[in-house]
Amino acid sequence: MTSDPGRRLAPIVRTAPAKLNLTLAVLGSRDDGYHPLHSIMSPLALCDRLSVAAASGPRDTLSVVGRAAGPSDDDLVIRAVRATREAVRRSWPGAPGEPPSLAARLDKQIPVAAGLGGGSSDAAAAIEAALEAWGAHLTTEDRLAVALSLGSDVPFFQAGGVAVVEGHGERVTALPALTGGRPGVLLVTPDAHVSTAAVFVAYAAGVRPDDGGAATRATSVHLAEELGRGMDAAALIARAGILATANDLIVAAEAVVPGLTAFRRALGRIVHRPVGQSGSGPTMWALYPSESEAAVAADAVGKELASGSLVAPGDGAPFISATSLDTGGHVR
């Protein structure tokens, strides 16, 4: 651990990208109640921004601006800093001094409870920012252990690019970047809180695809093989129709928030493209050759919502964003 006070005073800034599930296959259940997965995930250009500096007091603090503004000691950022400090204590018993308290500021742009992994990404960014602020180091195994203690999506965000995620999130296999540019992505997130736990409860109770998820598993494994051999952006977009249905949690999410399926179909009629669901929802996505084309679609969806021609589940206005897949890796 560094003893350089200048390092501790300098703010550390990290971006925390959202993620998109291109596929999500649920592979049964385990004795511990968790469901093993096979999922292809990609970071998005849409991101939160985290800055960390030495705190003036004895406690770690967090301030949040942007979406869902407000401090919370239960936030994943604070939990990540505390878990990282404990890991540093265990790994460096003879290190000079205690890892000092940190003050974190989170500029929140990713909607919460949306299936986009915003909280998990913030946690992954906080682990790395805390280590740099302290001048400390953890092994890959220790980093993974800290990440898994915070959530099953957190290890993915440590990988920094498109990847296959398996098991309970602990097995992350990086895949080659797409060639030929970054596909644009339209995101539409209804203002309806979707609990991932509740969706998995519905799935465990039998609310799942009629084929038991066989088609999703085949699609997910095949896409991983294709990406592993190298794939260009146009080829991925050409598979959007198959990918849009390759999520075993779509039916369970509908059980938790009725109206999601009807909204997804209505959205597809407006954008004239296949519309998928990211994670446990409620975010809907569509792929485009470019971010500018996704922006045109976002504008059209906004107008339909404003006119009342398109009605989304939830009480407020949906979050609408045009972004892009960041399949080439994310610099932290």
C-alpha cells in the first residue's frame, strides 16, 4: 500500500458501463437455490461515472447525482469499498497503515432495477477505484471473490468487454471484439421496478418457456462459438430476430410486471425491428447499424409515447436512450 499522500488526495475517476444481455439461458437450478446461467453479455457506451477521493472524516461516504439521486450507506458502491478494504487487510497484513476512508461521488445515468447491471457495474468500478486510491493490489482470485460477494453480475464488469458468463456469474470468458464498427442500440425502460429475485422465483415456480429453454441454450452456445471465431457487426445485427427471443426470463418477467410482453410487441411494430429484453427486465432493446440510426428510432418512440399511441407499463415516463455496444473492451 502506498504511503504517498498525493496519490490519496488525487481524485480517481472510473466509468461504469451498462450491460446488455444478448442471450440469457437458465440451466436448471443448484442445491443452493441459485440458477446456473449461460449468457452472452456486452458492455454499452451508456455509463455511470464514479469519482473517489480521500474522505475528510472517519467513514466512507457516497453522494449520488443524476438518476435516483441521494446518499445511501447500503449502496453497492459503499459495500464494494468496504469489501475491498477487508480483502486488502487480509492480503496485506503487514501493509503500512489502514486503508483510509473514501468519499465517492456517483453520477448516475443508468436506470436502476432495469436489467442493465448499473449497480453491479458501479460496484466493479468502486473496487478498482478504491485499490488505486490506496495504492493497493489484490490478486485476480481475490478480486473475483470480492466481486461475487457483491452480486453475480459484478465479475462480468471486471472483464471489460463482450463475454460468456456462466455458473452463478463466477465464470467469465472474454470474447473477441466485433469487427466493422459498433452496433447501435435502442433502449426503452418502462418505469416499472422489476425485482430480479422475484423474476427468478416466478421462473422456479414454472413460469418459463414451453420448451424448457432448449432453444435459448442452443442459441447462446452457438453465438458464443461464432463470436469466438470472430464476427462482424452486420452479422450480429442479422441475428437480432433470434437473439430477441433468447432470454429465458421473458415469460417470468411478464408474470412480475404484466404488460411487458404487449409493450415489447407494440415497440417492435413501431421500430420495425426485433425487440429483446435485457436480463430480468424491464429494459427492451433493438439493434441498429449505428448509434445515429438508434437515435432516430428513439425519437420516434418518444413521439409515440407522448401522443399516447404507445403505452408503457409503470407510472412514469420510460427511460429512452440511443447508445452502442462496446464490444471492444472498456478501459478502466
